[in-house]
Amino acid sequence: MLYTKDIVNQFVTESKRYLETIEDDLYDLEKHKRNLDPQLVDKIFRVHHTIKEGAAFLGLKNINDLALIMENMFAMIRSGEIKPEPVIVDALQQGADSLNILLDDVDHSNETDISAVYKQLSELQCGKISEKVKKELDTNVALFELSGEKTGFEINQFTLKNLVVRKRGLYVLKFDLTELSTRENNPPLQLIRHLLIKGNIIEGRLKAVLEDLHAGLPRQPLIYEVLYATTLGHRKLPETVGLPEDSIIPVKMPEQATNFTAGYPPFEVFRDFVLPDLADRVRDRDARHKGDKTPIRIWSVGTPTGLELYLLSILVLEYITTRSHEVSAADFSIIATDAAAEALAGAIIGKYSDGELDHELLAEKKSEYFKRSGTSWFIRDHVRSMIDFRQVDLTQPHPFPGKVDVIFCHNVFKHFDSKTKKKIAGRFHRVLAEKGFLLPGEDCRLTGIKGKFEQVEYGETIVYKKNNGFGNTKAGREDKERK
């Protein structure tokens, strides 16, 4: 039987090891604030996320509260909402020092006064973020089971928008820690590390506090409830998290989550929903078949100017930059096709005016991906090199070797009659891999494809997923795939 003292000691040892490099990491963050290393930011974020969840599990409120606000600060840095200026970095360093002090005397950490450092971090955070984000952080949303019963959990709108909606699946997981420790003979803290690999713990709570456990884990069930966001479907969760189905409670997505997806243009849908799913497929592939280096294949159909194609490539590159520990450029292959040779030639050259590049996805990033020459902008070689250009006429038979994971045909269907649309949709279905995505463009609905695709709506943008036996659904509502 594992005793609370042993678990606490392990938590302290691991947490202090995580914090060993924090001073150097923060120095590097400030030094390179104009060109942040996203892998470093992600590493520091996860350090505080892990400490926060371990502290919540053990009932160490002050450690949990301090790690939480620091985690939020690093989340803001990661999203670009906050810049790692000297005053921010100094405050974060003081926060890390305070965490170490609390860990050194963990038995009395809940009585230690952290109000000064917490207030400093809180005021800095509020002073640097926009009014919109402030409101989102201050607005909590109650969460309910699908039956309508309250879960007891709440979530702020910022977390709902930036994490939960993108993960698509939200659950309450109920672990019997007494049974878990006996069955697996492993510290319950290992459970937290495992869950963080597969998703995000939004909140965790133990139905007992540290002071009640000094004699060891009790004989009666000791339930640890976790509010968990993940891209995993309900069918995969029992095996992945090691729980029976009756201990996995699907959470109904709040109406606010649906509002966040209203008006989502196709490129934002690709960035926020499709790309994370593709990255999960890369991780699953690597875990199951370590020697398999087959890339995720994205087919962009129709390239009248090439700009939409390059926007896709840029979104992939930016996602890789922020998740370099998970995926790399070698994990993605982009194929661009058009029926017209002259359109392909123009796309390969990639020449654009200032007006053509006046796109919100390129705000403040234009020079990273395009090179100025006179009054024009030309696509940079590292973006172009990701793409394999081919001439393909969709109305004619055409061999297409291998399967693709995504087909992006922005507004291509509007050029064809209903009979040709149905024929092309059939071809797309055949070439798509299992659970592959078809993005036909904003407010573009396909007809005559019953049984071939599952339809998912993000505001006015519709995504079609190769059918696996389900019907239509709306993003932000109960996902039928999770049943």
C-alpha cells in the first residue's frame, strides 16, 4: 500500500527537478523575446501544468494556485497575448522561487502567505492582456453531463475557446486511487503524467484532503475526478485511460462553445481543428509503427493564383513551429493540382501584390514567408519546397497514387453542375484515407453524397469526414463519434 507521505515526497522531488532549469529557461525566453523558441515556451508551460495538477491531486492549494496563474501566463506568452518583457520574466522568476520555498516546507505550504507574489503576477497579467481576454478569463461556464445533471465543474471562457473547443471531446474521468494503487502498484502521480500525454487536464479534484490521509490511503474508495479535454473518441478512452465506461462521463459542450465556431472561415477551421487531429495521427503512427515514416498527405485542388495553397503551407509550418517536439516538416506532404498549366506556372512563381497579401492570417508575418522585390512579393523557397505541383483535370480520369488525409478544394465545386459534383465527390471519397477530411469551402454543401461522408459544421464552414457510420453533427455539440 502506498502512503500519502511517499506520494508527497515523490511530488516534491519531481517538481523541484522540473524547476531546476527554470532560471536559465526564463533568461533564454527574455533574451530571444523577438524570436521565441516555441518548444521552450511549451516546455515551461508543461512544467507548471504538471506541478499544478499534482498539487491539486494532493490538496496543496497554495502550490496549485501559484502554478495555475504561472501556467496561465505562459499560455498567454505562447499565444502571443503577452510578451516576455523583463518585468514579466522577473515576476515569473519570483513565482518560481516561491514555488521552491513552498515545496521545501510542503507540510505547511497551505499556511504560507503567497498573496504578494500572486497579486504581482495577477496584476501583470491583467495589465498586459486585452479587455476581451480579461472578460473571457473572468466568465465561468457551468458544465453538465449529457443527462443534464451538473458535473460540479466550471470552466472559464478563455480555456473553453482556446483548449476545449479545439480538443472537441470533454469528459469527467473518475479514478478510484485506492484500487488503482493496488492493481498497478504504481504511484497515482503516474496517472497524471499519462493523462497529460493524451490530452489536457482542465481541472482535477480529490474527494479528500491531504490532512485526512496521513495514515495512508483509506480502505474506502478514494475518488479522483478529472475534467479532461482530448481528441480521443469515447470508444478509445476506456483502453487509453484504463477506466470502465461507467467511470467516463461525457460532458455536454456549453452553448458558448458553439458561438466560438460561428463564422469560422475554412483556413481557421483547418488550423484549429483539422491540423491538431492530423498531429494526433502522426503520434499514433509513431507509437504503433516506429519505422513507418509515411507523411500526412494534403491535397490542395485548384490553384488559380497559388495564394490559398501557400496559406495552407504557412499554417502547417506555423503549427510545426509550435509543436516541434511532436511533429516535423517530414511528417507532412502537400500536393497541389490544377487543370490549367498556366495556373500551375503562376502558382509556382508565387508573385503577389500588397493587396493580395492583405490577409489576417498573414498579419505581421508577411516578410517571414514572402520576399519583397520592387512593388511585388514572392513566396519564399522554404514554403514552396513543401509542395508537389501536378496538372490534374478533375473531370477526367486521373491516376492518383496512394491515399490522402485531407482534400482542400476551396470553392472548386461551385464551377460544376450537380452531376459533375457528385462524380468528383465520389473520386474524392475513394482517394481519401480512413477518416480523411474534405474541405470544400465556406458555406459549400454537397448533395448526392449520402452515406459517403459525415458532415461537421463550424459556423458557415462545412467539413466532410470520410464516413465511418455516423450522420451529421455540429462542432461544439455532442460529437456522435464519441458515443
